[in-house]
Amino acid sequence: MYKIGTRGSLLAVTQATITKNKLEELTGEKFELVLIKTQGDQIVDRPLWQLEGKDFFTKELDAALLNGDVDLVIHSYKDLGSERPQGIKLAAITERSFAHDVLLTKKATVNKLKNWSGDFIVGTSSPRRIVNLTSDLSHFIPSHPTIRTETLRGNINTRIQKLKDDNYHAITLALAGVERLAHRPDSLAQLRELLDGLTFAVLPQSVFPSAASQGALGIEVAEDRADQGKLLSLIQRIHHAPTEQEVKREREAFKSYGGGCHLAVGIHVREFAGNFLHFHKGTVDEQKIHVKKREGVKLERIEAARAFLGTGSCEGVLSDELFKKIPTGKVATVENQHVFVTTALALDSLPKVPASKEAGTQEAGTFWAAGPETRKKLVEKGFWVHGGADGMGHSEIIKLRNSKALQLMMGDHSWIVLSHDKATSPLGETFASYTHEMTPPSTAQLAELKKITHAWWASYPQYEAYTQLVPELKNIQHFCGLGKTYLSFKDKNITVTALTDHKEFLTLLGKL
């Protein structure tokens, strides 16, 4: 029988129990939990960054492990400092599914946003959340209220109860923690009651990056165990190498900014289609940090006069004047549906007043956006937007849709995807919000297109339309975003360089 040391909160016990069951299933060995109270659990009236010392959630667990009182300990990996005590070894990092932050609020609060007055108070004690929420959350809330944060401490269930007691208008939590509570029958019962009457907004990592290592669990053992590495080998069966690669990069970046619980920088790294994407945002020593990049891309400067920009316009760069996107004029029925808006072009397909209620009161369904800019435009129309793909395509929405915690607040409804007339989606039925039409080029336009050496494509249909018109364009260097367009290029075995967005392409042109 192996003893697992864990904190005693509902979340800590739940995630330790999930891990225990997985270990027993994979190894055939028996494990039991030993609950250990930490300093961080006992001090709940002040933010940790205001306290002297460090390792508030780990010191007592470390001591129990080194003293032999327990055989292994399970931590939320983000609680582990970069310097661990001598004699302790990291045995495994578990797979994480949801590293995002999630904003929780009452449905009744959302219904009042159209005529909101005064500050919008968000509960959090995290320096990175305070900085990023106060600077950007207003853009993602209907009526754009001024965001003010107030101290929020305690376990997940305590924090949610404080929201329900009207101490705040909203609170921000790690989605991974809420999600784990939905995977055990005992904690699920409590969570269902806590989330009753609430709704959510999953915050985009590109704007509100989470804490380094958020969502992963770290399992540690004593280095000098006299069992010839048996326990270590058992634990390593649940090690998840892809998650290790992500959090390794996050922790390296965290350390480079200075580290510590006072650090006001969110850092998220994720693997997507073989690429590591970095999102860092916050402040360090009063200097703003905003990193959005794809790791390992080293590209030479591109001559702007020989580039093509498939979205928007930029002085000195040839822009798309031929591939027209024409609204169909149709209005979708969105009541009692989960609605994925794939582009701002689809916004005209939404009813002016959804479901005969004030905008934002879609209690029966949810709204999702392809990226932050489309999301902001949805918010401008008054919609409460529950989440988005953050430029990663339909697969990202599917992952969030499968969250058991979010499902408790979503309701069981069908999905509708607002896109172009030839689109398909694994999410559900598509609605033709617009159609494509290629305008014949003038002689001068055709001559300019034949000079192009580098192009940013906003969609694969756009690439197809232009290369049918000018076959020489097939042989130039192609760029696009990471999402459905990139996956379409890969599926057709066409070499393309994926960037985080078209602004990174403009940077290569020396335009940003």
C-alpha cells in the first residue's frame, strides 16, 4: 500500500483521487490518500504575494515526503517553485486538457449588462489576472464596464459560493480545477449545486494567458527511496510527454521574467499541429509584456512590394480586391442553439434581438467565436460570448464543448455554425451566412499578381480562387494562420508557413 500526500481541499482530494484510481488501474497496486494541511490553506484573508516566504502550498507536503510519512505527493504543478528541495524528484507530469481561465458570473448579472452602470467587480488575487483583466476584460463584456478587481481567496467551492452571495459580479478560476470536480460523483454533486444559476466565459489564451503550468499535476517522490526505482516506474505510467514539453517551456519563460507568486505575467504554451505557440502577457517592472509567436520560426525580411495580404489592407502591400464575400441576407434561428460564429462576416446572420429578449440573455444556448476580434464584435452587438477557438479552428470548440463542467451550465442543445455556403463543420449543421465570388481582374491587377513572391491567405478557398486565376501563385511562399486554413493546406500537401496571425506576417514586411 503506497501513501499519497495531498492537500485537504475538495479540489486537491478530487484530483488526488482521480490520480490514485488511474495508478491503481494501470499498475494493480494499492494507494491511499493522506491529507496534509498547508500554510496556504490556513491563510485565506490575504493574497499570497503579500506574504513573506514562499512554497505556501508545498512545504508541509515536502516535509512529509522527506520524512517518509508518505510515498508520493501530488501537487497542482503551478504551485511548485522552480527550485525544489534537495532529495525530491519529479516523477510524472499528468496530461492537461484545459489550461484556460474561466470567468463565472450569474445569469441574472448577464441579463443586466445592457443597462449596466458603475464598475464590474471581478474576484481574484492573482497579480497576472489583475493586470490582464483590468486592461482587457472590458472589451469582452457587453456595455464595456470598467473592470475592478477585489481580493478572492479560498477553495474553489468557497470562491464560487462568494460569487453566489453577491460579493462580486464575477470571479475568475482555472478551468482545469473546476473540470476535475466534474469527474467524481461526490464532487460533481457539489459542483452542480454551486454552478446552478451561473454562466461562464472561457477566456482566450492569446489575450488572457494562464499561469505557467496551469492545468497540469506534478507527482513527486523521494530521490533516495530504497526500492530500486519501482515506485518511480509505476508513477511514470501516467506521465504525459506532450504536456511536459508545454509546461517546460512555460516554466522557462516564467523564470526568465523573474518568477515568484508576485509575477504579473500570464504564460501559456501549447502544441498545435506540430507547432509550439507562445502567449505571454502582463507587466514586469512596469514594462508591458505581450508575446504572441510560433516557436522556431526564423524568417527573413520580405519585400513589402512583392507580398499579398489576403485579409485587411496595408499601405504598400497588395491586398485582396477580387475575392468577394457576399452576405446571403439570411437570418439564422439561434434560440435554443449553441452558435459558433466563424467570422465577423457572419454577424449579419444573427437576429437583432436574440430569442425576443434583450441581447445577452440567451440562457438556453451559448455563443462562440472563431477568434478574439470576432468575439469583440459579437460583444459589441450585446451578446454574452461563452468562449472561442482563439484562431485554432473547430477542433478547439469541440474540446471545450466536451468539458463536463461547462456542460453543467450549457444545456443540451444542437449546434449551428455560421459560415460560408460551402462550409462543413464537425460541430454540427452549418448556416450559409455569406458566399464567395471572384471578380475578374483587370490587366493591371493580373500583372501585379504575377509579381507576388509571398502571400498571406485568409482561407483555403481564397487560395484556390487566386491560383486558378494565376497558376504561377502556386509556386510562391505561402503563409496563413493556425487553424482550419492551415490544416487544409497540410491535407493537400501544400507547403505553407503558419504564423499566429496576419500581424506577424506584416511584421516580416516591416509594417508593424
